Amino acid sequence: MIGSGDVKTVADIQRMKQHPDCDAVMIGRTAIANPWIFSGLDREQVSPEQVQKTVREHLAKSMKFYGDEDGQRLFRKYAVQYLLLRTLDRDSRKEILKQRPSGEFLEMLNQIYAVMAN
């Protein structure tokens, strides 16, 4: 049996694994905002530096695979999750995630990281 549903923390994984018939745990949407859960880390345990490193790697791989324009466009939806921008209002998210040259996008990410680190 594979346990699934509302797996948001490492404790949720452990709770499901306690069920005698649970052979594995499936993680869905949580992995978008916290890919580190597969390393046994809850999102609040991940440093801003690690977030920055992961975002840069993901963006670079996306741009390499899809090309600069499409790679950046497809990546923006993940940026909202990685950077936990869901708490911003709609207009702020739209401004941050609008299409822009890759250098401007990376500079904007650097500004967000500076705020996250403080």
C-alpha cells in the first residue's frame, strides 16, 4: 500500500509509515515548494542559501533544456513556490513573475534572497 494525501512534513511521512500496511509514501504538491522533503527536511529547516542554490540550479537547467525564453517562462511558476511568495498579493506576484530578460530576473531573485536572509 502506498500512503498519500496531506503529506506536508517529515512528521507526516513518519506518521504514515507507522501504519502496518503502508509500504511507501507518495508526496505530491508539497514537493514543489519543498523538494528538500526527500532529504528529510521540512521547509523551515532549509536555509535561504540552499533555496537560492536550488532555484539557480533549477532555472539554469530549465533554460538549458527549453531555451532562455521558454525555460524562464516555465520556471516562474516554481519560483512562487520556492520563494514562498504565496503570501504576497496578486499584483505583487504578477510584478515579480512577469517576463523579463534573464539578467533582470536573476537580479530580482537576488533582491528577494537578501530580504529572506534578514
